[in-house]
Amino acid sequence: MYFWDLGDNMIERIVQKKIEQRLFKGKAILLFGPRQTGKSTLIESMLVNRDHVYLNGDDADVREALTNTTATKLKTVVGNKTILFIDEAQRIPNIGLTLKLFTDQIKQVQVIATGSSAFDLSSQVNEPLTGRKYEFMLYPLSFSELVQHQGLLPEKRLLEHRMIYGCYPEIVTKIGEEEELLKLLAGSYLYKDLLMLEQIKKPLLLEKLLKALALQIGSEISYQEIGQTIGSDQKTVDKYIDLLEKTFVVFRLPALNRNVRNEIKKGKKVYFYDCGIRNAVINNFKPLQSRTDVGALWENYVMAERMKFLHYQDITAHQYFWRTTQQQEIDLIEEHGEQFEAYEFKWSKRGNVRFPQTFTGNYAGAKTAVISPENLDEFLLPG
């Protein structure tokens, strides 16, 4: 099996088996995710012993060959191969129409496309490929993948390390080079896709916004207040955060509002997909005992890992945080069908944590739990 070398073995990725099970089912396979999570490496490893064509959307001649083309021309590109792998597919104009030609008219060829920009690739392929595609996401290494590789106890011993340096494959495997690599990764990874967009007219503003968001993880954010802090308006802040979300840098968590008295209506929290990237943005790699943001870091780590877990396990759940105008708050609410589950995240589990009666009284039957390092595996591993 596949993936990054950690010691003498390879770290297997959960999504690999899922992709392999979908090969030659008459649909295009799309693999999304942040840059440097190993999308290209994963697909290439799967195709080592398979007859395939590799094309990279960064190459000008590839973009020309795959843009506004015909089925006849595409057949000459593939030749007698049965698999076409298109890397960096978001760089190819109208890629959705090209993929549609394969699924409709060149059915013997399995097309696999990877892309790091959801806003580009998704918008280009959604309409042309309706009913013609399987979509997968590849995140930084998950708690589950790392536990599967090296065991639960060794991985739990590394929780502080993960909270500081994150879980990108290169960061996990190149021990001792974490800070240097994260700074490089944060720079190229954060800006490469975004700065290609015409909407990003002020790179310095984007940098200020990222730092402002990094300093407010775990807290409810106000677009207006952030705008005042970085010298911008509320509309621009909203647009830039949306673009950061679509390039897999951050994700938003809305407030739960079911018309219970005193619940806030339109609150938002913002988390980073990876703690290491967050710490690189503010250039803070200090150990936990020297930090004042441990609680927020733990919350971000668990939120990102829970998102990976739900996605990889194909569990559908609506996620929110909960807060009232009286400052009562719960870190995470998950809605599974008609069942609510409420979670508080505590790095140091000292004393009892009481869930507000305003919540438990209005959401009768809701399950409650405190997630700390002691019981993290119950929250992030399959039962």
C-alpha cells in the first residue's frame, strides 16, 4: 500500500481503497484537497503497474490540448492507454467539458483528475459532470491514519507535536525540519492559488487577514471588527475568507440557531485545516508550556481531526457551535438526523464541565461529552 515513509514503513491513506473501488465504473474520479497533502503521489503510486498517461495542467501544451477540444483529438492524446491521470486539473480552462467527453464518448478510458483549488475545479466540473463523477478529498494526515501506522499510544504521545507542527506528510516525516518546511509550505501553499485570482487585489491585506484569523481560532469572529483591524470593509473580509475556505486554508463553523431564546443568530468561528499552518502564519512554534493559546490550539486540532474522521467514514452530520447572548457556549454541536451531540474540548481535564441548562433543557436528549487527550481516540477512531 501507499504513502509517506515514516521509519521503515509506509503510511497508508484511507482514501486509496475508496478510489480503487471506483475505477472503471464509467465515471471520472476527482481528488481534491490542499496542496502538499500527497494527491499526486497517491495517484501515481496506484498507477505504478498500470498502463496510463500522465498530464500536468501546469504545462502550457497540456492546457492547449485539453481545452475546447474534441473526442477525436482526445483519443490521440490517450492512444491505447486505459487510464488518463490529469494533475493540477484546475489550471485547464473548461476542464469539466473535456472530462465529460471522456465519460460520454471515450468510455474505455478511466480519467482521474486532481486539483488543489475547489473554487476552480468544482465550478468547472459540477454542471458538465452531473452524475458522471466520483469526488474524494485528501486532507493532511489524520489521527486515524497515524494511529493505524504506528499505534495509539505512540501517536497520543505526539499530540503536543501535532498541535504545534500539524500533520502535513512532509512535516510528519522530516523530523527536525518542521519549522523551516512549514514556513515554506505556508508561503507557497497559502498564496499560490489565491494570488492567481483577479479578486485578490491586495496580497498584503490577505496576509493581515490570515494573521487576524490565526489569532482568533476558537473565538466567534466579527467580519466588521476584523475589517477595522486590518483596514478593510466587511464585504471584502467575507469574500477573502470565502476564498481561503475554497482553497482549503480555513473552514467556518456556524452558530446553531433554532429560535431558542437568547441564542445568537449569525455567529461564525473560523478554524485552520492544519495547526502547523496556523502557527506558521503567526510564526509561533513555542512548546505548549510557553503558550497562552493552548486551549484554542487544542480546539482547532480536534475540530480539524473530527472533520477528517466524519468525511473519511462517510458520516453525514451538521456541525455548529452554540452560544447565547449571556456568553454561555459549547464548542461543538453535531446534528445526526434528529439526534444532537454536544462536545466541549479540554486539553487539561480538571474538574467537572457543566453543560448549560439553557442548552440541555431546550435540546432534550442531547448527548454530551468532554473531549480531552485521555478519550480522544473514542472521538476520532472508528468504533
